[in-house]
Amino acid sequence: MNNLFDLSGKRALITGSARGIGNVLAKGLAQYGAEIIINDRDQQKADMAARLLVAEGYSATGYAFDVTQSVQVETAIAEIEKNIGPIDILINNAGIQRRHPFIEFPEQEWDDVIEVNQKGVFLVSQQVAKYMIKRSAGKIINIGSMQSELGRKTITPYAATKGAVKMLTRGMCVELAEHNIQVNSIAPGYFDTDMTEALVNDEAFSSWLYQRTPAARWGKPEELIGAAVFLASSASNYVNGHMLFVDGGMLAAV
Ligand SMILES: NC(=O)c1ccc[n+]([C@@H]2O[C@H](COP(=O)([O-])OP(=O)(O)OC[C@H]3O[C@@H](n4cnc5c(N)ncnc54)[C@H](O)[C@@H]3O)[C@@H](O)[C@H]2O)c1
């Protein structure tokens, strides 16, 4: 029981992890012993992020694919399983944001958000789960959001996809738990990353955030590592279909 959170000997694939939250989670899982596969759309960026981890003494490989492209995803997962090794942990982190008032939202941007944030989770999980089922073991962690529960002006498609991530998590849990695959979700509140740069730089938004969040501050991406290690490790072996909010208490408050 001393090693409940130990990830030694485990291999984790984290989508969209060349930067941002995914990159911080990659390093966090590596610190707990996991071998990391950095995924992003661009091979050079994935390789660079992997090299930085290796330079710090961790084990990491860059592997680019676009989570929205089913053929690329199927090929990539098969190659990773064959040439690098079994994927024990999958974090579906790749995500995009587009902002427009609802009545002006361009159809193409609606499609783009749905493809990455929703279909991407489906495609990658489906391929990875096939191999996990054969081994009767696996951890899948989907990155949700405050918008899995709360709406906000100008980001309706994003909220629709993050609400879907909550139900994808539950649906996958219902079918995969009997194979000893735990599917759960982490829902971050507001974290300071490239995705939220415009909001961080917007004084009015930040002061609203300080009032609205019981913790009265932005989250630091490192503060998501504990939840990820918990859900990736044997500490959560009977936790299934859960969405863990790491939000400074925002969801608890009106
Ligand atoms: N930053 C926040 O406050 C916040 C809050 C809640 C949820 N989230 C979620 O956390 C996740 C990471 O967000 P972030 O803030 O680090 O964003 P980010 O923009 O910094 O990083 C997202 C990464 O995903 C990659 N990506 C995008 N489309 C891809 C695709 N089709 N295939 C592969 N990779 C792709 C990008 O290249 C980028 O490296 C997202 O799912 C986001 O919705 C973020």
C-alpha cells in the first residue's frame, strides 16, 4: 500500500501534450515513474517536448498524430503498441477553444471544436481501449472543464463538447469497467495557459474570476498533477466514471 501512487513500469500517452496542461501532466506522471509518449499534431513540437523530458532524466518519446483523423489515430496507436510498448494510461487532453457570440458562430468553427474536443476523445479512446481490453487493465482520463457543467457567453460549442466529455466518460466507464479499465475525467477550472492567455491578460475577466472563485485566484497547471496521478494509479482502481473538478471551488459557489 506504500506505492499506491507509483507509476513505475507504466506507459502514458497524453494527447496534445507538446505544451500547456498536457505538457505539465506529462512531466507530473513522469515524476511518478511513468514512461511518457508526447502526442501533438506537429512531430517537431512533440519531439522537442519529449527531448526536454529526457534531458531531465525521464523516459519520453514524441509521436505526432491528429486526434481527429481516424486512420492516423488507428495507425499511430498500433505502431506505438508494437514498437514502443503497451499504453497503460491514456489522457485525452487535446482541445481547442473558439469564441464568438452564439448567433454569429461560424459553422466551420463549430465543426472544428466538435472534431477535436469530442470526436478526438472517441477516436483515440476506442483504439487504445481495444488493446487495454486484451490486457484487462488500463486507465483513461478525459480532460473536461468547468464548461462540462456551466455555460458561458461566446463559447457554446466548447461547452457542448465538454458536456459531451462528461457523458463520454460515463458511457465508456459503463462498457469498459468490467475489463478493469477505469475511465474518469478531470475538469479543470480556470488555468493560466496559452489557451486562456487572452483572459489572463484581460483585467476585467481576472477580477471577475477572483470574485467568482472561492480560492480567489487562477489555477496553476501543476495543481492538476495530483488528480492525474490519482486517476492514473492503483489508488483509483475502484473509481469509475467520475469527473473530478479541480477548480478552486468555483462549481460549489454561485
Ligand atoms: N486552460 C484552462 O484553463 C483549461 C480549463 C479547462 C479545461 N481545459 C482543457 O485542458 C486541455 C488542454 O488545454 P490547454 O489550456 O493546455 O490548451 P493549449 O492550447 O495550451 O494546448 C492544447 C494542445 O492540444 C494540441 N492539439 C489541438 N488540436 C489537436 C489535434 N487535433 N490533435 C492533437 N493535438 C491537438 C495543441 O497543438 C496544443 O499543444 C484542453 O482539453 C482544454 O479544453 C483547459
